[in-house]
Amino acid sequence: MGSAQSAATEAKQLIHYRSDSGVAVIEINDPPANTYSYEMNRQFDDAILTARMDSDVHVIVLTGAGEKFFSAGANIQMLTEVGPTFRYYFCLHANETLLRLENTPKLVIAALNGHCVGGGLEIALAADLRVARKDAGKIGLPEINLGVLPGTGGTQRLSRILGKSKAIELMVTGKTVSFDEAKQLGLVNEIFERDSFMDRVMEYAHQFCPPNKAAKAVGRIKRAVQTGWEIPLEAGLALERENQQLLFESEDAKEGLAAYIEKRPAKFSGK
């Protein structure tokens, strides 16, 4: 990639970040297809760290700018202009960025406002929950049609969510499915109406924030599952105990237990 072109791309704001009452919204901003580049991934990485380090943020929402796409994945034009070493490091950096999402003990929700294909789905697979805008697009990993595989986590995460056989079927056929079909498969958790989509997404996200939920407990449930999934059961149980002990020492655990005894709704503070 020429240095002038790279500098121009880097200067563009490719990720929009905002926070709203405990929810950080990270928006992929390169419409119409919201394809991503190395420069976008660097901004995405920075936004994840911003949300992680903000003690007032309890939930992270990922979405795409515009009406048509959550993301169509990697910028193919960019990939044709760079060499194999750049492509390798590009994939490595994407892997590291998405692992950062999974390693952050805050709930991550992918809000699929439009088509979610290729690397776009690979981003969404790294979220903890996926919600979709009704009849707004297709979802799938069609990289086989380019003669390559889903190279930023798709082969690993899709198989862990859907099981090996169904994941292999979707990837080797390159089939994309509707959001309704994706919900039946267990790939999408909820579908919201088109006209009120982001309002519903924010309402959905806020249910996991104080005072509605103990955000530390939400985050530790995520960490116990994300890490425990990959290790032997005995080690996973030890991880669960350690997370539980951290929560027992929290103000929210004291509030939750007291509210139960006093037969009243708990009001959590996130502490």
C-alpha cells in the first residue's frame, strides 16, 4: 500500500465510539459495506481498550454505520495490493484484537444492522451475544468462493458455536442464511424490528448494567465461560471458584444476598 494512501486512510475516522449510561457503542464506520483494513483494526483495538479501561462502561455494543451492512469483512482491494507477509500480519493483528474482546470481562453484544458476512461475521462471533435487525440482511462465511478460508477466527469460533459438522457445511458451501435462519441455528440470540432497532439494542444492553444486573457478575460469568471452554473441567472449576470468590467480596453480592433475604428487588451499583 502506498504511504500516501495509507496515511489518508489512517486519518479517516473508521471507528466511531460513544458511551451511554454504562454501554459503550463501537461503530464500524466505512459505509456502505464497512469493510475493514489494518488502519480500521488499529482504531477498533483502541476503542476496545478505551471501553475496557472505563470503569463506567459495563457492556460493549458493536454495530455498523448505515443501513446495508454490519460489515462485509476485510477490504479485498487492500488485500490485492499488499504482499503475503502483510496479509499474514493483518490476520494476526485481527486475531489479537478479537481475543482482546473475548478477554475483556464485560459483556459484548454484536448488533447486526445489516449483512454480516466474511470477516464481519468473524467480528460478531467474538461477541458474547448477537442480535439482528429483522429482514436486514444475510449472515455467513463465503470465503470459499475466493479460494481461501475464514482467516480471522471463523473456522474456530463458528465450530464452537454451531458444532463441527454444521460449521463445516456452512463454510465449504459458502452459504449465507437469513437472520431468522441464523436464530434457529443458535447463531443469533434475538431479532428486533427494523424501525426501532438501535433503541431496542440499547434497551437490551442496559438490562445487563446496574442497577438491573450486577455487572461484575455478568463479566465474570463471561470470563469463566470463555476461558473455561478451552481447559480441562477440573481447571475450569478452579477458575469458576476464583471468580466466585472475587464476587463474594463485592458490594453487589452483599446487596443481592440482602435483597433476597429481605424479599425486595436488588439495586446493584456495579461495585
